[in-house]
Amino acid sequence: MELRIEHPANFPSAAIMYVNGNVDGSNYQELVKQGQTLYAAGVRHIALELSQCDYMSSSGLVALNIITKLLRAESLPDIENGWATLKMLDDARAARGKAQLALVNPTLRVQRVLDLAGLTTLLPIYPDTVSALAALA
């Protein structure tokens, strides 16, 4: 997996994170760490661009859950306890308020994983970064 970050000039508290390749058990912690780095730098809204993400395992879903909680300033689950963290998605689904994490243009394969996990009800999905950033603003 390769990550690339872009900071929109007109939205300083936002970042676009481009994911290229697979997100799985071997690298999902990199995604979480990048989210933590962005948060520490003042980013409070992330558009996660997934058009080049070929595959996302349940570990990737754990990363999405952790980044969602991070952006909401909620206490973070133990990253090493993947399945328990994934089960906490019900808590995340129950949370109210405006989304701080938006998914952009996921591949069909990733979209299926998101659908199966029920994350499409938690995380908004947009066709492009412009509309995602507009919704996050």
C-alpha cells in the first residue's frame, strides 16, 4: 500500500489521503498512523480516496473505524485487538453528528466489503474529492 496526502488550500483542517494498493493485516497500521499524524497536525476532516485501492480486508475496516473515532476525538480502541475493534462498529454507527471521514470513489471490490460490513451507513461515499470536501466543510 502506498499513501499520498494532499492538503486543500481552501480547507486547512482537511486532507485528502490517496490509497494505492491493498489495505490488509500487513499494513493497516500505516493507514492508522497516517491518520494520527494528520490529526496531530490539526486535520479534522479526511477524504479517503480509494479509486486505486484494489482490496480492503477486515483489518482495513478496523483502520477506518479507528480513524473515524480519532477524528471525533473519541477514545481509541487497542489497534492490536482487531476483531474486538471491528465489533465496536456498532458503537460507531450509533454516533450522531456530521461525518469527519468521507470515502471517495471506492473500487467495486472495496465497495462490496464496505457494504457487507455495513459501513456504507456509517461513512458517506462520494464520487470525487470535490464533493467529499464540500460535504465535510
